[in-house]
Amino acid sequence: MVFASTNPATGKLEASFETLDAAGLEARIAAAAAAFAVLRRLDVAERAALMSRAADLLAGSAAQLGPIVTAEMGKPLAQAEAEVAKSAAGMRFYAEHAAAFLADEPVDAAEVGASAAYRVWQPLGPILAVMPWNYPIWQVLRFAAPALTAGNTVLLKHAENVPRTAAYLEDLFGRAGFPAGAFASLHIEVPAVADVLADPRVRGATLTGSEAAGRSVAALAGQHLKKTVLELGGSDPFVVLPSADLDRAASVGVKARTQNTGQSCIAAKRFIVHTDVYDGFVERFVRGTRALVVGDPRRRDTDIGPVVSEAARDRLQSLVDDAVGQGARVLCGGTPLEGPGWWFAPTVLAGVTGTMRIHREEAFGPVATLYRAQDLDDALAKANDTPFGLGASVWTADAAERRRCVAELESGAVFVNGMTASYAQLPFGGVKNSGFGTELSELGMREFCVPRTVWVA
């Protein structure tokens, strides 16, 4: 198999990489294990210095790396450059806070009959990371930065369509001075993931991707008793209540749905609007969606680029057609766009019901669905009527409504009067079919560490 870098704006092949053979894969796993033996023995301050150097190198690479990302998966260039900056900032966050996050934690020694007792955080070892194409830098580095700074090593099985980005990241950590093999990109086919997970030198796995992929990796990891963290997407609700600032809610809502051309796990996907403000919100939201600039992702005024592949475009069309066939109304968009590459018009659907596929399946593209809620109880019921539970956004100026939404929404995060986002400082993870485990914050750094107990007589 060849890993192809195909430009989704044109449909043309730009670069390709050969699949690793068995000997090549063995060499990379062996190098990761050897690098772990070196990295784990470095003082946390030394590892933090290496991560800080890598962050500086990445921050200076936006002009080089941004166009690679745009060409591989279609992200508008300004957004690709912003992803580079965000990733570098996340790396610096862990470099600056690693010592505090991994510091020994004493307990009352007398209570456990010791002269001293405390907990230390020890790295696990080489970790397999199965990562997606939609945020090909941030998704990798929000795991790799804390993992490497904690003393683990990384085996990256990146998405097949972003091999140039994967190669750049591998080179980045080598240039920063990490031990050879500490971060290795694996150009392997999906069946080979099972071989990597079975290897006793590999101590855990993290995956961001589809629900099906998560189930498969979790089953394999469970068979071999390996720690896993899974982030499996979402169908995030965007709840608008009567006291909301409709102008701001609609403006942010358009961005929340169409960031990264709508190809984001934490993008708002289901807009649940109280009946008292439904018409006013919808008018503003549709107007904002129609105003989006669709075009060449290399242009800095472009809002919407191509979707990642022909299959992704066709799946969006299938979801829209199914909904329309069952009575949904297209308020704007609703069709692919003509020309080379893979494009889909920004779309708003009203009258969506629970029998439609788009109500249950994640629409990974610029397609928003609208629901009318009769009251807060109805809004919460509709928001929770999904197999996913990654994030939620709530718009209200009422403190009592805010408390209920924070308490009752079934999601890993609730953003009030703002767009759901990920920050290095805050825990990130989902509930229900959105997965388990935590990325980011100090919890994300500790996910692939052992809390070792030390007791001294």
C-alpha cells in the first residue's frame, strides 16, 4: 500500500510514501523502546527543555507547515497556521508545568506507619497513537507533548492521507534533540495496528477517530491488557434559550459549525433553539451561513475549503438526501459544488427528526441541523438524545438555566455563551460513545503514567 498525499481541492496526487515492511516496523518499535530507556532517566527539567525547543521550532514553521496541511487535507491556510501556533503553545504549556504536574505527592506518613510515604508519577513506555487527519498537528501534539515530557515515547500511526505532516512531526522532535526513536511515524496499514498493540514493548494506546475504530482498538488493547484513551467524535448540541444574545449566538454558531469546514469532533452540529427565539435565531444563522466564502483554501479570505475526500462528500450528500426524503427542509446549500476536488455547500437543515440518519450519525462537514424546543426541559431532552457526549454549548443569561444545563447535559464539556473548544489548560474527553480517558491539563499528562506508591519504614 502507498500512503498518498492527495490535494482535496484538486483531487491530484502530490506525494506518496511506501508502507513499512515487517523489518522496518520492528526497527521502529525497538528504537522507541531504546529511546524510552534514555528518556525516562532524564530529569523532568531536561525533558521540558527538549519540549520547549521543539515548540520553538514548530512555532517558526508556520510558513512551511501550514501549506503542507492545507494541501493534504484542505484546511484553509489561515486555520492551518493557527493550528501550528496553538500546537506550539500547548507544547510550551507542558514544558512549563511538567515539573509541577509530575511532582512527588506526600501523604501523612504516620497514618500509614511509615517514616515517609508519597506518590511518584512514572512513565509507562512506548505508546501507540492512532490519529486522524482533521487536525493533523494539534491532535497529535496534544497527546505527544505531555507523553514525551513525562518520559514516554510515541509511535504515531497517522491517517493515511497526511503522510507529509507525519513526516514533518517526526523530523521536528529529532531536530529538537530528543533521543532517536522517541517519536516515530509508522506508515502501516490498519491490520498492522494489531501487531503493534500485541508487542509487549508497547505499553498503551490512544486513538482519536471513529466509533468503529475505537471499538476495534479498545478490544485489541483489552486483549493485551494495555491502557487506552479514546476520543471518538461527537454530535454536539448548541442550545439557544430566550435570554441569549441572538446576534452573538448566531455569529458564533456559524463559526462553531463550520470551523475546519465542519470537520471537527467538537463542532456544534445540532442547533436546539427555544421556540420563543427560534425564528429570530434561524434568520440570523442562515444569513451568516450564506455569507461564508467557499473557495481556494490557500486564500486568506476563504472560510470553507474542500472536504477531505470524495467519500466524505458523498456521505454528506447521503445524510442530507435521507433527511430531505423524510421531510427535512433545506434552508441553504444541500448539494455538492461543481469543479475539481471535493466540495460541499454550507448547509442548514430544519425539521430534523429522530428517524433521520443525520440525527444519530455524525455529519463531518458543513451541515447544520435545526431543532425547535418548547421549553428548557425539551431542550435538554433533545440535547441528550444522542449516542455521543463530547461537548455542548449553551446560550443563556439566566443563572438558573445555566446551572441546570451544566448539571444535566451529558457531555465531557459545557461551554456557556461561547464556542466549544480545546485548551491545554482544561481536561478534554467525552462520555457515552464519545470515548473515555482524558487528554490535556495535568490529567492528560498523567494518563500514561503510573502513580507509584513509595513507603519507607
